Amino acid sequence: MGTHTHDRDWVRYDQPRRGIETLHAFFRGHAFDRHAHETLAVACTDSGVQRFRYRGRQQESTGGGMVVLHPGEAHVGHCRA
């Protein structure tokens, strides 16, 4: 995987199968407000560290890590400085 050199945060969603959502994103600072997905959401962390609050606990995903979020479960997150 290459190094991102983007100046702005961005997210690209895909739904490869019914009921499953994948996303590819780049977050430099604040990433997303509290929300939930209608489908099972799967995200891989290419590089850096993503921090997020899920199921009442602070979580982290580092480069090469994977995050699986269940439908309807709210979460909020950002990159770690």
C-alpha cells in the first residue's frame, strides 16, 4: 500500500454484497461524528492509527488492522495524532 499525501479527509464506500459495506478512507484529523451503518461495515487500516469509540470502549486500529462494525451500532472516531 502506498503512502497517502492528501490534504483533505475523504471516504469511498462500496457494497460488494448485500448487507456488507466496505470503505477506504484517509483521515488527517477529525474523521467522523457519531453514526451507525445499516449494514455490516468492514474497514482495513492501511497506515497510521485510527481511534474510535465503539460499544462503550475506546478502540484502536493500526496499520494492517481490520475493523468490523455490526449494523445499527453507533461509533465515533478520528486518527490519532
